[in-house]
Amino acid sequence: MDTLEPIKPLNIKRGMKVSDLVEDMKSLGFQARKIGEAGEILKEMFDDEKCKIFVGLAGALVPAGMKKIIISLLDETDVFVSTGANLTHDLIEALGGKHYQGSELVDDSELNKEGIDRIYDVFMKSEVYEKLDDFFDKNWQELEKAKTTKELLWKIGSLLKVKKDESILKKCYEEKIPIFCPALADSGIGLMIWGNKARGKEIFIDAFEDMKKIIDFAWKNKKKGVVYIGGGVPKNFIQQAMQFSTPASYGIQITTDKEEYGGSSGAKLKEGISWGKMSQEGKFVNVSCDATIALPLILSYALEKKDK
Amino acid sequence: MDTLEPIKPLNIKRGMKVSDLVEDMKSLGFQARKIGEAGEILKEMFDDEKCKIFVGLAGALVPAGMKKIIISLLDETDVFVSTGANLTHDLIEALGGKHYQGSELVDDSELNKEGIDRIYDVFMKSEVYEKLDDFFDKNWQELEKAKTTKELLWKIGSLLKVKKDESILKKCYEEKIPIFCPALADSGIGLMIWGNKARGKEIFIDAFEDMKKIIDFAWKNKKKGVVYIGGGVPKNFIQQAMQFSTPASYGIQITTDKEEYGGSSGAKLKEGISWGKMSQEGKFVNVSCDATIALPLILSYALEKKDK
Amino acid sequence: MDTLEPIKPLNIKRGMKVSDLVEDMKSLGFQARKIGEAGEILKEMFDDEKCKIFVGLAGALVPAGMKKIIISLLDETDVFVSTGANLTHDLIEALGGKHYQGSELVDDSELNKEGIDRIYDVFMKSEVYEKLDDFFDKNWQELEKAKTTKELLWKIGSLLKVKKDESILKKCYEEKIPIFCPALADSGIGLMIWGNKARGKEIFIDAFEDMKKIIDFAWKNKKKGVVYIGGGVPKNFIQQAMQFSTPASYGIQITTDKEEYGGSSGAKLKEGISWGKMSQEGKFVNVSCDATIALPLILSYALEKKDK
Amino acid sequence: MDTLEPIKPLNIKRGMKVSDLVEDMKSLGFQARKIGEAGEILKEMFDDEKCKIFVGLAGALVPAGMKKIIISLLDETDVFVSTGANLTHDLIEALGGKHYQGSELVDDSELNKEGIDRIYDVFMKSEVYEKLDDFFDKNWQELEKAKTTKELLWKIGSLLKVKKDESILKKCYEEKIPIFCPALADSGIGLMIWGNKARGKEIFIDAFEDMKKIIDFAWKNKKKGVVYIGGGVPKNFIQQAMQFSTPASYGIQITTDKEEYGGSSGAKLKEGISWGKMSQEGKFVNVSCDATIALPLILSYALEKKDK
């Protein structure tokens, strides 16, 4: 007990900065403390020049308005793995489509009649699919050259007319950040490819080629950090790259899934030590909080405190 | 759709203020939006001069370092209902006891040997009970005069040697904020009273007298707002005061419980409309987030923006 | 690993018995295994003649149709602690009131107009309060003699005209099962008492007298088992009786709350070892599942297998 | 209210059958009622001869001992979509590997030293990867002919020496059940393919070919039911097949994810109506429960009651 730090009751002050709030959260308990610790560990990842950072992204974060936060995080990211949904919604916005503040307390039949798709309390017009159709139609000759999801996604990024701080896909292309999407078929982008294939056009994306790239990169770089926003395929895909190379030295996980149900999405990072995915000496923290709240706090802190 | 607001992707800026982050969260989706809306509704409660504010507090928030946040909230509170645990931990700190940053990944048998009580990742020495014993022993003559939990808790507050910004109990006493604890027996303070009664001392706290006070107050004041931090008895006790007077016009609820399991703690505020606890025209929001994260954000916003 | 049991994939068979399903669940993983283990531990509590069983009940289980299950459990119960809500709903049913299968997807304003109170997907007519009023009015002279919640609740039970397998309150009275409700004020029964007090009638329930009873009983009986259905005050009230006597040797907890948020309701039973509430050599299991599913499974198993 | 059914308090009886328990749960509230309704809807899917059933499976269900349950469900399944993990663990068991009953309360560093991988409370020896290696090594010439994940998975199934009631993969192959795994790269099977590709062997699995198959099948069959065990890619992949064909008429979803956080895994089925994934006149139910508990109950009921 002598070595234990006392809890320091948090004092909120008028005009308090986000980074100071997160700093003070380090001295609390429960999930606020986890936020503080995640901020600290992310800062350390940023400051460790040898550390390569792998970011896994799941959940409908782009529709909820997290696009620019993720673009900020990409400035410090070496490998980016995402669900197809986030990339599709990013593409939709880059093509001029919008997401709206709706409500979870609505008659979904009414929305269907009005051509509105619901994502909890976010609405999207189903006509955005026309924009996607047009984009794939116009650019097919260029897109069909892709052989991997990474190439395809970079190509999509290269064709976008927005600035790199307005689109995840554009950002990844311009900054040459490797971007993987193991289940791209499971998304609106996948549907566009299916649509074109159905009309007789050809494209061959090798389902396993990206694995080689991510595992090779994980092998070459012995110091690694992982950032999991949600679980799903992105987390697991990075985890297995760690397992088949060397374990990660840093890790933060933001999820509302729970370990009690046994799935990978809710598993605490500590479990990864048994598999050799996480280093025994590593610094890890699990944050049980909606990522739309936790990520802005954690990232604000780490970006502001890095190199200090 | 014409009337819908587009989601505005959040941009975090160096040196950003907490209140500006919460302001921007209003334009997002999912739980970040709920944080923004809760900030706004709390500000409106503060600004509405006719509105009387009822705060219900459950969960081990004092051990986690939320004491001063709650004291700040008490500045705007007209009726305060708490679990006994929070008040006991407040009293422990007022008597010089401490809470420490521990770990949830420990051998609880080891802690037991060392005389340490664990509250998730917070530790407390079990010797704090001696301080409680001493306090009740020394002050029994004064305390035994109390006839209701409110009187008892105010008396305890009056006897504390700390400043009012260091203790919830002291604050309530000095500011004459009615404080109710319907299950006070279920707490360390209750144990102290039991201990004294067991040694033949006498005290008579009427289990139902506080109800009269809270319902009378709720009757007299037609405009009311409720703030639920956690569920449990405090939420339900305030809810029934609304049901048996007039419904609340404002409400925010911060909880990680879920409505699917049917308990009062997880019930969405909207359910209260059926019971006449919440007004049909009221402004309500449910925030699904650990209170140690959500409360500092929401309260920072409301305190900074009030009267603006 | 040599001592580890392999998972035995579950085989469902036509006409399978509930107790056989729970038996087979012992050989699975995740929460099914916890169900199996809880069944086994509850059976062991039932079989251990020295073991006194303390049951804590929270959540709206009576409205959901769990009344008879709880009455079955009371056959094996030595001390029963409940929220006021469950007892109020039990009383309502004993007086002829009903709960209905409603829906969570409704307009609560409409329900309010129709005089219907909603509890997630369960409906109740608000006119049941008239039956409560009548009951308290007619029986006040008898009820006002009570000095503790236990006496009051037994008196209510004694006045009911239903059989003991139709009412928790009747059952507790007839079988002389000590029943405690530390926050009785926080319930419909509490409201009835408030209503009578408001009309000038008198009753004095000592808020702390029950503590003496439960702690004395916990002291006298060194072998104890705890069964927590939900958390809240009932769990905590029993936990502190263990802490201030001797720790429990058996424990099962059914809750959907999570430990990550630090509250007592979600705390794993293991945490109680640090406090001296649970024995280091005890047998404990936490089940993360809605009690309306878990309790029938666990109890069916334990009742059928006991004494075998 | 006149049309509402009263809740019928559940009575557990000695020797009660699982199917009778689920039948009685239909008359309860909360999640027990959802179990009853899910059993009924699944039975209706089974009985509706025109209805084609799409099953999506996520979460580590095979390690937890759900393999045979899923094989039973496959008897009624027309399209099966799974995460790679479940198929990998099925393959491991088919090759003689085992899963063990471990504990979530262990030192993961110790497990790592002993070569044990942990999945919550389930253990697996990491040496199982050698069996996988051997299998892929020996059978590569056959496996490399596959052009889609379905072909590859059927080929794997065809090569297994176990009976079809011992392996999901064998069952799908023998019964010619289309099986899709959009993120197969994200699994142990994926790692084996990567390993062989890394050693210069060739295989070309088209990442988008399966989409054509599932959407074509969904187009041709206008009456469809969906069964989601967990969320993730399997749910979403089936959902988009519904969106781009015709909406599903029946649906059951078993998940512990919550809608409040906006992800597809936790979204209630009702949300799918807005997208045209679910029919407005459809019969749907969401069950909030660990699938290791809910699935055996629901499936036992539906298999026993079908054609009655």
C-alpha cells in the first residue's frame, strides 16, 4: 500500500482544457482512469520512434461524425485496418453525400417510405447509392487494375476530389498509409464491385494477399503498438499479425463489448499475452466506453502531449 | 429530412476546452451526441429559475474520485438523494481516510490479509472503520437526536472539521440542501448505528418520514428537473416523488444499465412518461456511459454555459 | 493441462429435460458453463445442512412473471432481502391486480392517457393503486403495530387471502422466513404508508432495527451461502452482514451489470474476498444473464438434484 | 388493454422439458419472453416451406462447445455465413485438437509459457497449429483449386475424416449447404493459406465472388428468414444480401451488443426495416443473452415443435 497513489478527487475548472481533464483522469478510478491511462499509453506510442502503430477500426464511426478524428489519428498510424462500412461512409461523404442527426425513436417503416436508412440516431438518404454507382461506373477502368484491397482502396482515394483532411481514403492514399479491409465484400463498396461484376465487368482481388503485407510488416518491425477502436475483423486481423510475428508492446482498446461472452471483440488485451499477441512487459489498457466519447478525449491528450 | 441537421464531423484542436468539445458533440451521433444533449439540458435546468433540481446518486463515485464534481453539482441542487455508500466514503475522506489507485487484477486473498478492501481498481484500508467508530463514539450524544436520515446526515455534516468544498455531507449541511438516503442502513454509516444500538445506545430514525418531505417539496414546486447518476434506490425514490406530485420537465440519466432487462436502473427516461413521472413535453436524455467519464464532461459544460 | 477437462460439445435431444441441459452446460464454456456451475453450487447449498441461505432480490422480477420461481426458492431460503418494488408487485397480484404482456415499442404518452404504467415490455393498469389504497385503509389498525420492515411485511402477508404458493409475502409470513426491505420507503408500499401518515395516521418503523436481526443471524450461523438475483440494496445489505460476521462459503450472482463501472451491483463475488464478505475457500460463480432466463434454469437444476 | 395477455407466472416442475420451459417463457416478460418468441419464430421459419433460412454466426461458439448445436441448426439452413474463427476451431477439432475448460482468472504469462491460448475460460494448446499445418501441407494440391471461399471450405470439409455430425465443415460439404466466410483471411485457416503463399505456393480466392452467389440466391427466393448468432461480418453480409434483393420475413438475433453504440452488431432488427433489409410485416425478435445459453433453448424448442 505504501507505493499506492491516492485517488485525487477531480476538480473541474472554468475553461479547463480537454488535455488537462484527461491528465487529471489518470488519478481517478474506474473508466475515467482508463481514459487517462489510454491517453498516456497512446502518447508513449507516438513518442517511441521505433514503435509502429497498427489501428483497427470497427463500428459506424464515420456516420457518427468521427471522420476527422480518425484522419488526425492517421497522422500517427503505420497500418490501418477497417471495416468496409466506415470506408463506404467515408467515400459517400467524399462524393457529397451526407449523414444527418436523426432519432432512434422513429417508425422505421416511415423512414423506408421516405428513402432514409437509419444507423441508430443517424440518418442517411438511400439515394447516396446513386453517387456510389456513378463513381464506380466512371472510374471502373482505373479501379479494375487493383489486385488487393489495399490497391483498390488507394485507387479510390486517388480519384477523390476532396482534400486529405476531408477523407480517410484520400488521406491513406496521399500519405501512403497501408489500408487493409479483409471483409471489403461486406460493405457498400463491395456491393458496387458486385454490381459491376454482375454486369460482366472483371476485377480480381486476391482475398489473402493483404495478409502477407501486414504480417511481413509486423515481422520487420519488432516494436509495435495496437489501437483498437471497436473489435470485429479489424482487431482480430491485427492480433493475428502480432501472433505470427512478435507481440505488441503497447495497446489500447476502446470497446463496449464484454469479455464474459467469450468473443474476440470483448476480450481484454491481457488475454492476448497467452497467444503471444501482446508482450508480457507491454503497456495495455481496455476502455469500456462508446468510442465517440472516448476517442476524442484520448486522442486530444496524446496529440497535445506528444514530444513533451 | 429538410429539417434535419447534418452531422458535423468533430475536429479536435490543440488546447481545446472541455466545454467546446461538449458543444461540438451536440452535432455528432451515438453517445457523444447524448453527452452534448445532456450538457445542454443540464444548462437549461440551471438557467430555468423556476426549476427545482433533484439529484439521485448511486454507484461508488466517491471512491473513484468524483467527490468534488458532486460538490460542484450540489451548488445547483435542491434535493439530493444518495446511496449510503457514497456518503460513507465521503465521511471516511472527511475523517482523514483515503482511497487509493489499486488494480482489478489482484489476488483478493492477498488484499484481505493486508487489510485492504477493493472496489474494482480502487483500494481502501479496512482500518478506516476505526475512524468511523471513533467519530460515532465521540459524537453519539449529538447524533442520537436525529429523527430522520436527513437530520442525521446534516448532523454528521455539521460535526465535520473540513471545508464544505471537501465533503458532500458538510456541503449539504452548510448549504441546507435536503439530503435523503432511503437505505441508509445499507452502508457503513448504517453499520456504525447498528454497532451503537447493539451496545445498548438508542436512536430512532423513522424509515418513512423523509418521503413526506420529498413528496411535499415535489408538490409545491411544479417545475422540476431530475439528474440521475446511476440508478438504484436514489433514482426510484425521486421518480416516485414525481409520480405522486407532478411530472418532471427536464431529465438526464447517466447509466450503464440497459433497458432490455427490465429493471428501474436501466429504464430509459421515456418510460417514465407512462407513469406520469416525466412530462410528455419534457426534455430528456439517457447517456450510456460510465459516470466517471460522462459527469465531468456534462457538468463542465453546464456550469460554464449557464446564464449565457 | 493434464488436469483440465475437455469441453464436451452440447447435444440437444428431443424431449430433453431442463435439469439435463443444465448438467451438460457444466462441460461448456462462457456463460452456459456459469449456468451449470451456478446450478451445482446452489444444489450444494441446498444439500449442506449447516448452510444458511441468504437471498437478495432486485429488478422487476415479479412483473416479469418470476413470482412462483421465487416462491420455490423461498422453500430453501433462511433470510430474504428484497427491493420494495418486487414486494409491491407481489402485493398487487395478491389483491387481484395483474401484469400484462405489453411492448417496449410504444408511445408512452398514449399509455399515460390510457392509465397504463410500463415496465419495459410489461404493462400494469395504474388503477391497481386503488386496490393498494383500500388494503392499507382497511388494515391500518393492524399494520400500524409493526415496528420493523420485517414485522410490517409479515403482517401484510398475514392479511392476504391467497395461498402461500401465490404470494411471496404470504409465503414469508406462513413459513416464518425473515424478510427485510431496507429501502421500503422507496416503493408502492412505502407510498401507501406515506399516504396514511400524510392523513395523520401514525406508524413508527425503525430504519435500523432489521440490521441487528440480519447481522445477529449471520453471526450465529458460521456456514452461509448467498444468492444474488440482481444487485442493488439487497445484495449490498447481505454483503455487509457477511462482512460484519463471518464470510460466506457459497455464492451465486445473476446480474447483467458489469464490474468495469465499479458499482456494487456489477462487482464480481471474488471482490468480496478482500472485504471478508466471501471466504477464500468458498465456491462462487457470477452469471452474466437476464435473471428471467438464468434463474429458472439454475433453480430447476438445484431443486431436482438436491439430496442426490 | 382488453386484447393484452396477462403475464403467467412461470412454474418450474420436476422433470420439466426444455421445450415446455421455452413454451412457458412466451407468457413472461423481459428476455425470457424474447427466448420464447425466438423459439416460436424459428419454428415458423422451419415450418414455412417457402422460407429460405440464412444463418450468420460470430463469436467463439465452437470453442465454447456449441459445435453440435450449430450442426443441428444446419439441418434447417439454406445459407451459412460464419467468421473464420468458428470454422478454424471446427477444423481443429476435426483434426483431433481439443478445447479445454480453463479459467478467466489466470496469469496469461504462465499460459504463454505452457503453450496455451486462452479464449475467456476456454483453453487450447497452441500445438494445434501443427495439425493445421500438416493438413494444409498434405492437401494443398486439392485445396489450391478453390476459387471462392465456399469452394475452399467445401474442399476442406470433403477432406475431413470425421462424420458429418462431428464437424460444421464436413456437414456443409456433405449436405451441400452454401457456406460463406467473407473475412476468411482473418482466421487460422487464413494464416495457413498465407503460410503456403509465403512459401511460394499459389491460390487465388476471389474476394467478391461469394457476394454474387448469396445475392443471387436471395433474389431468387422471395421468402427469407435470418438467424443471427452474434453480429459482426456474418450478420452484415446477410443483411446486405437482403437489402439488395428483397427484405427478410422472419428474423431472430441473439447478441449481447447494444444498439446505443450505433454498430451493426448491436442494432435491433427493426432498424433493418428502414434499409429494406427486413420486411415491415415481418416477424422479428432480438434476444439479449449469451448465445451459449439462448441458442440451446431456442433451437431445442423449434426442432421439437416443428411440423406440429
